[in-house]
Amino acid sequence: MTETQVREYYIGQVHKEWRRLIHDDYHHLEFETTMHFLEKYLPKSGRILDAGGGPGRYTLELAKHGYNMVLLDLTPANLEFATRQIKRQRLQGKIERVVEGTIVNLSQFASNSFDAVICLGGPLSHVLDGEKRDVAIKELIRVGRKDAPIFVSVMSRLSVLVTELTLFPEEFELPFYKPMRNTGDYAGVYGFTACHFFLPEELRQAFLSKGVEVLEMVGLEGLGSHHPRKVNELARNPKRWKTWLETHYQTCTHPAVVGISEHMLIVCRKL
């Protein structure tokens, strides 16, 4: 049920999801920070799987950087949109395949077949069953070659609790709140689809036992999390924004900042 639920939710979110990372400076910070760490750890060239890549924002960006890309997503509407964007931007030569599928089953790809694997924006968070999440992590690692960097970003439990406090305190009285607070699991009844919100130590532990070295964990919105108006105001002042970005990159890997950020990124290397 959950997979169908997630697929159907994102059918109606294609254009919103495509624009999400460029909507304003606050949301662009997630994209900008992710690209910063991709550029830090990706090989200079190679074949990359964008697993759960939605309408293809990262696939297209990395194709422009010269990588050979494979885009996989659960929602056909996302893939149709991505295919149109690939043609519009004349990137067909760098996009090897655009395929429908789930991160829980990457059997259409051979083991050790990608130079890097990315799973960004929260696809792993949309796998509500813990055993299936474990399978998905193993699959993301399996298809990477030895020493391949693996990048996975998820949605944060501490952050969503801050959102409940500041924006939706009336939901404290609803039956979903305490189970979500206690386990991170949200069945997708009110306004959003099924989702598992991670604690940072939970995310790290999920990868540590699976044949990878954890290189970094990153809070993608960092100290600016939950302050979109202030971040957007600051971005209009180039001098202050430059100093803030320096501050952001100096602090976004601090464990406390990783935990409170709306999205957290784990960067691993396959052993």
C-alpha cells in the first residue's frame, strides 16, 4: 500500500517537486549544499545512478557536469517530465536510461556497475517498513563499485517535530502525532504521503553495518532550518550572504546541526 500511496502522491507533485529546489534561496540551499558535497566526493567522471531521482533535477545537473546518468523513479509522471527536460536541454547523449522502479529492488542493475550512487531528497524516507528500508540500503550499496561514493539524503525527525511545534501545534491532539514522535513513522493521513523521519544516529547506524565507511553527515539547510524568511532576506545582501554561506559550510556537519536540519545527507564509501 505504501508504495502505491507514494507513487500516487507524487503524480500530483511533479512540477512542484521540479521547482522545489529553486523556489527561493532557502530551498536552493538544500540543492547547493548537496552539490557542494557531491563535487567534493564524486570521481571526476563516470556512471552514476540517480535512484528515486524524481523529475530529474540532479540527473540533469550532473549530466551537465559530464557524468553518464541513469535515472530511476517510482512515478511515471516524474520520468515523463524528466524525459522532456532531457530533450529540451539536449542532454540525451549523457543520459543512458530513464527507468521506472523502486529503490527497494534494483535487480535490473548488476552489482558493482556504478561509479557513484545518489538517492537524494528523501526517497529512503518514503520506505515506511524498516525491513524494506534495510533492503533498499543494501541495494544502493550493492550496485556501486568498490570505493564508490554513495549519497543518501532523508527527512529529519527532530526537524519535523519543530515544524509541528511552530506551525501545527493543533496536531498534538491528533492520533498520528505520538507514534510519529516516538518511532519516526507517519502513515500519510494529513497533507503529506507516508514517510519515515530519521534521527541522525539511526541513519548512520543503518549504513555502518553494510560494508561502507561513513565519510560525512550533513545538515543540508543547516542552522537556517525553519527560518526561510530570514534566510531569503539575507540572500538579498551579497556581502552578508557570502559570510553566511561560509558559516553554513563550517557548521553544517556538526552533529547538532545535522539533527535539526530539515534534510540530512549521509556520504559513504563502499568498502
